[in-house]
Amino acid sequence: MRAPAAAHGKHGPCTVQQWLTGGGIGTTGSAREARSPTHRRAAWRSAGLALAFGVALGVCQHAYASISVIDDAGDRVTLAAPARRVIALSPHAVELVYAAGGGAKLVGAVSYSDYPGAAKTLPRVGDNNALDLERIVALRPDLVIVWRHGNDERQLDRLRALGIALYHSEPRKIDDVATDLTALGTLLGTASQADVAATEYRTNVAALRARYAKRAPVSVFYEVWDDPLMTLNGTHVVSDIIALCGGRNVFAQLAPLVPTVSTEAVVAADPEAIVTTGQGPTPAGAPLPDGLAAWRAWPRMTAVARGNLFALDGDLINRPGPRLVQGAAQLCRDLDLARARRPRETPGSDRIR
């Protein structure tokens, strides 16, 4: 796991003399006054009082400290001070900022950024198709959180050329969400709240892993889109969640992150469960999303024959933010239901789909 953050002094701790001449006190007079014995004695007395309360050291560290973290692209992101004006260019990044304690610092977001409720009122700076670069620049951000595979790289290059700090957020493992929380907490100056959120998230993930990861495997086809038919490969965070729940992604070996597959390939793979997303989870007995219900045309497929067609809440499973663990819990419960629907094994049989 990458080290999420490191705060360090750019020039090391400053001395009392540096503090006196660098803006701590005594900076409003002329240079000659600053060098006069009377002024120096008064300044040293004031400095002594300040040091007694620990003020001087704190001011120096604030003036000279920089903050540095490594983002999900492996790039180092350095700020001279905690970010004060932040723009998040994906809904999941908005959720991460709020969870890390920096919601009050958000000045812009993209379409569909609707959680928590306060995010609905943020100024919009584009969507997943295009960003409004002029609006972004006008909002004067000192940190922009980007989605590596969801934002136009050419537009990100233009922001980078303007000297705006970019933090790439794209967790590839379910545990990476906690790492993003702690890194963003450092950049935002909200490390205490971010650490609490990260700890709670890790605890919930660990509980799911302990409960489900070693259960009998369930082969899974995860349907991202139905026309064209698209899925996710083994490097996507959803595939990691499938494994966490004791499942196996039947197309994990394909090269693209979001590969296109044929109906024939899915039928040949004969998954035990087919999973997609919708607007909230699909209750028992409720109509299935059209793309999922279409699989009933192949009644001999194991997933269809056993009724293992599941729709998850898309906002929970498709946004790699703090609520991802809730989406994982939904998937784990569904895969457990698929296990319960297996025919009784004959004595001596150890066949597992």
C-alpha cells in the first residue's frame, strides 16, 4: 500500500530570528528600525512571550510547510498549504471530499454529484463528456480532484499547464478508498476527520472479507451495459469486490478495463449469477431492469434457471467512494442467495459452479 501522505518543512524549522524578520512580528517598520538596538530588544521580548505560548514555531511551520501525497496514478501532488478551494470532477470524488471533512471547501462539481445532499447545490463545471474549463479557472481552485478514466485527458492537460494541482482518484481495489480518504484529508488539512472515516471504512470492509471471501465460489457475469454488451475486467474495483464476496469474474482475463463481449460468450461462460445495476436495489418480486430481464431468453443458463439475476444500486457499486462498502454488502448478500439456490449435492459430490 502506498504511503498516503507526508507533511514536511520545505526549509526545515525556522529560528526565532527568521520568525522575527519573516513576518511573525516587527515587519511593519523600516529595515533600519529593525536593526536598531531598541527595536531588537522589544522584538526579542515579544518573541519570548510568543514562544511561551508556542506561537512562533507554529507560525514558522505554517509559513514554510508543504504537503505532499501520492495519488492513484502514482503521481506526487504537492501543495504549499492545505487546499482552500477544491473542485471534484466526478461524483465519487465529491463523496470522498465530504467524507474526508472537506465539504465546506468544495467550490465546484460535475453533473450527477448528488450525495450527500449538500452536493446538489454546488456550481456545475461540466459532466463526464466535457468540462467547462473557463468556469473551472474562474472558480480559482487550488486543488482539482480528477477521475483518471472518466475525464478527458486533453482537458486535464490544459488544467495542468495552468499550474493547477490535480489529484487523480481511481481506486482499483476496495481498500484503496480508505487510502484516498487519508490522502485527501492531508491535502485538505482535515486529517483527523479523514482518518476516522478511513478507519470505519476499513473495519467494514474487513468484516465483509472475513464473512464472505472464503465461501464457495460463485461465477459472475457483471453487465455494465446491454447494447453493446459490456463488462469489467479483473483490474476494475468491482472485480475486486466480486472476489471479496467469494465470487469469480468470468471475464477477468480480458485486456480492456471495460471490454465488449458477445451474448454467445456469456452463454458459453454459463455464469451462476448475472449482476447489473439500477436505480437502487431490485426487491424480490419487482420487475428487473430490461437488460437483465432479457437473459430469460436463455433459460438453460445456470443464472437464469436458478433465478440469479441481480440488480444492485448503481450509486453504491459504481462510485468508488465511502459508500462502496454498502454496495459490496449488497453484492455479497446476492451471491450468498445464489449459493442457497444450488441443488442439493449428491453424496460424495464436490462440484461447485
